Amino acid sequence: MNTIVDINTSHKLLKVKDLKDRYGIGNDAAYALVRRKDFPAFYLSGKFFIREDLLLEWEQNSEKRIKC
């Protein structure tokens, strides 16, 4: 199966430090979060990155699960 990727679409990428600042968490919690299977992070060249648009979607879905 071929996947078509639009390279003209740019997304803001966050780093683990951004995640720590956003949630007020430490290193251990941030790395535990990016390693979760349901978390929108990817690993590239020895670093984790998080697409901000997917993070917002993940946050919204997480809120719905917590409220249920």
C-alpha cells in the first residue's frame, strides 16, 4: 500500500521540553507520556517530537474519556 504525503503541509512540532512546560511535569512523566501508544509522538534521530495539532486532538479525546 502506498501512502501519499503532502510535503507542503507544515505542522508545528513540539519537543519534550515544550511538553514539560505545557503540563508542568518533570522528565520522567514527560518521557512516560511520549512512550504511550495512544500519545501522538514520534522518535526521529534520537529525539521525540509531538505534532501540536495531534496533541490538541489527543487532549480533547482524553478529556472525553475522563468525563465519562
